[in-house]
Amino acid sequence: MKIEEELQTKKFQSEQHKAALNIMFSAYLIHSSVAVALKPFEITAEQFNVMRILKGSKGKPLCVREIAGRMIERSSNVPRIVDRLEAKGLAIRSRSASDGRETLIELTDSGLAKLEQINTEVGQLDSKAVNLTEGEARLLNELLDKSR
């Protein structure tokens, strides 16, 4: 469906304004569908993002600052997110050997297992939510990278 139909308007200040609204609206729809898919796992999108960041570190624990720098939503309160993951037994904190003031976070075995379950479910959403061919998705990625 076209953005004009979704927002029930035909007037935009410019094509750039229309594109910005289109990106925001599309991001909201994708975020909402991911949130629905995560609900049965009792995980928020932000917690899922932190878990994926930790897994992506390939077993190397990360400090809060490193996690925050890789977050999709940069305004997220990473320490609070880690608190919740730790309370669920999905992540664990430890002190850095080189700097006792630094706290390092890593996924537990239970966290890794849960992330694999979630990835199976949410991974199917990507192709449905984006609904583009590989070539179209590549072009969209290039345009979004250029835009940023």
C-alpha cells in the first residue's frame, strides 16, 4: 500500500519529506511486528538487540559502552536492559580483569539457546516485512546508507 493511502494524505512538503515519513512509517510497522513475535518469548525488541550484539561478539564479553554504541535505538538504557536479561538468566555480568571498574556482559548458555529460538521465529519476519527481492533489498540498503 502506498504511503499516501497509509497516512490518508496526498500532500507532502517535498519528495524528501515523503521519503522520511515513508521510512518512519515502515520502521514502525517492522518494529511492531517484531515486538509481537517476541512477546511469547517475554523479550523486548531492545533486549533482543542486546542479545544479538552479545552473540555477534563471538564469545567476547562486552562492556555497556560497547553495547550502547551498537544499539539500533541509541537512546536505550543499556544497564537496565542488561539487568532484565540477567534477572531472566539470559546474560551474566563480570568484572574486567584489566580494569576493575569496567563491567563485562555476556550471554549465558540459556541466553544463547533462547536467542536461537527467537532467531528462528523472527528471521521469517524479515522477508515478509520487507517483501523485496534480493536485488531490490540491496538497492534499498544502498539508498538508505547513502541517505544516512
